[in-house]
Amino acid sequence: MSSESNHPRDEIQDLLDGRLDGSERARVERHLEECEECRREWRTLARVKSAAATALKAKDVPSELAAQTVAALDREDRPEEPRRTSAVLAGRWRPAAALALAAAVAAIAFLLARDQKSASVPDAVARDYAALRAGKLHLQIGTGEPRALERFFAARGIGFETNVFDLGMMGYRLIGGRVHTVRGRPSALFVYRGEQNKILVCQMFEGSARDLPPGADMRRHGGISFFVYRRDTRTLVFWPEGEVLCVLTSDADAEEVIALAFAKAVPT
Amino acid sequence: MSATSPESEKRARFETTALPFIKSVFNMALRLTRRTEDAKDLVQETYLRAYRTFDNFRPGTNCKAWLFTILYSIFVNRYHRERRAPDTVSVEELEQKFHRSLAAPATPESGAPGRPPEWTDREVEVAFDELPESFREVVLLVDVEELTYDEAAAALGCPVGTIRSRLSRARKALFVALEEYARKTGYLKEASEKK
């Protein structure tokens, strides 16, 4: 009975990709209810689409890539320095360029090492806190709802599971967050306000304890190691959760910030 | 005097807007080049070019799609010129194979007796790697990265209708490849291993 033209093949694909609306969508859905052949095709293509989305999604990025990309941007921002980036990025080495290559590699190593020193992770996090306090860093979403913020981070490309905790019981109210970067790594940044206008900032980004410089005051609680740093009046408490590094920063009392971190750290 | 220069503001805006997508950009680069070192080069050059032309990015539009547009342009210019070969897929043959497989599937749908839940990620990756490049591109952009047809068309520099038809063929080709693989290896083996 059914000739090829009776089957809305193209529209089945449009339905699958959410490109139909209103009456057109209803018409195709009605057809699917009545036509086993098209229904099977629709289900099969949906399986393929879903399998591709799962199997081919982004895997881990080489750990050095974000830092190298930031270093390349740094060089771009310093036009007075010799432009070695394009040579490095072109990836086409020839024997005659060996000397230039060696120089470029050395320069990159130097720049990376210098960057690591000049802006350690705690320094960068402390700067973010100061910028927020000074109103120079703005929140992209204002919400007191932890799940809404987690959905926001997922929608904005944060590639790991964020854990926005509720600190209401401890006197801190969630006020919002933003997608940020810490040393070039995407970071989920969220902010709480406590009594007397105390501000508590949490950041989560991919990393490990190896990213932290020496000099931390070490604490252990619940089987987790905490790395405590002081920067001016601020206390920064880092701890790892799987492949993510979390940090709480505040100018509240140091022991209070540490206690908040103890309360919220999730053993992995 | 302002505390932050326009350059540092631009840099901060760029890092906040574009860097969160580095994972997706790297994935796309790796799936296109198939070599980690090439992919890393491609990612860095994409970000550099994006940074230089960041004024062209319209806030509120899809930054990830914009980055893919830049990435694809660099990819075509650098890697493609010598490798680009016409896709040799016969549409009629593909349709015949697809409908044959549909009528007598080697992999019953999820939930059917004796059938593992779905294809494994590895099977999908192997089948995907066998697809022509033009098919892989649209699957990555639309199915994996969830770009709209319009955004994918802008990234690849082709009409929206081309995205639609390529995507249709790409999914069918992926299904046919997975089915052929299943016939070769046989799921009965897995069913018996489960017992």
C-alpha cells in the first residue's frame, strides 16, 4: 500500500532534530503512530544519534593544552616580543628551522615557567576574589537555587559535574555565579553572602593537588587533604574531588572558612 | 584612569567566553585530524585566531559554533588541501543497505531478549572513523556538539540543505556500519558469555 512518497522521510529527521513545530510536528507524529516502517526508521535513527552523542563526546583534554593556549594568548598580548607562536603552532618543522625551533621551545618553557611562578593558582584565585569584591568581576547569573546554577554551568560548557552546595544552615546564602577561568582552565565560580556582608567564593576547575605551590598549611578531615593558603586578609582552602580542584575563598575568619570546606568536601 | 585597560578587559571577556569550550574544540580537532599533536596545534591556532578576531564575535550568539567555524577554516586550509578526496558513497546503495538492515536488524533494539543494552562506545567510534569526512563533520557538529543546522552550515560554509542531507546519509551509514560489524562479530557470543 505504502509507496515511497507516502513516507515523510525528511520530516522524520526534522522531528528527530527538533526542527518541526505545531501542525507539522503533529502530522508527522500521527503518521508515526500509524506506520510501523517509519516508526522503526525513526527509532533507529534516534538510537544512532544518541549512540554518537555518547560515544563521541569530548574526552579529557591533554592537561598541558589549556596552559599552552593561555601562554599563546599571553604572547599575543605582548607584540613587542618576537612572534614565535605561529612557528610553534604551524607544526611544520624543517631542518633549517632547527635553531629557531630550539629557541621557540626554550622561550615557551621559560614563559610557562615564569607564568607558573608569577601567578600561582592561589594567587589567581585570590585575585578573582578581590576583583569580585571590587565589582570588577560580574556574576553572569543571579540565583539562590543550587540546581539552577549547576544547570547553568552545564549549559555553558563546564565539562565536569559541579556540586553547588547549600550553605543556608551555616549562614551563607547563594547569590549567583559565573563561568570563569583559573590559569586558563574553565572554572565554575559561585558566590555566597553571609552575615555582615561576608563574601564566600567557591571555584571548581579541573586540576589536582599537584597544581598547588608549596607553602600550604595542611589539614586532614574526613580522609581528605586540605591545602590552606593566606593571601592578605583572605583565606583560601583547596581540596581535590576526583579530577576537580575545589577552593573556598573568603575574608571571613580563617577557621570559619576551613570549617566550611570541611563541611562541604565530598570524599572521592 | 580606569583600573583595567581595554586589552585586559578583552582578554578577560575572551577567556570567560571562549575558553570553557576548549574540551569541545579539542574533541572536534582530534576527531578531524585523528592525531593528538595535530589536534593540539589546531586548538591553539583556533584560539589565537579567535582572540585576534574576537571583536567579530556577537555576544549572545553561540560561541562554540563560532569557534568551530574558525577551527574548520584552519583545518581545511592546513590539512585538507592535499587530503580532500571526493566522498565515494552511492546514495542508492546506502539507502538499500539501510532499509535491508532496518528490516532484518543484526542488533535488536535495546531491551530485546538476548541483546546487550546498546552498541559499545568503542564500536561506535570504530564505525564513525570509517565514515567519509563530510559525514563525520556533520555528526560531530549536530549530534555531538548539538549545533543547529544553521550553525553547522555556517561552520562548514555550506547550505543548510546540505547539512540536512549529509546528516541523513551519515546516520544511515553509521547504522549500516554498526550492523555490519555486529553481523561480523555476532552478538550471540555476548549473549552466551552472559549466561
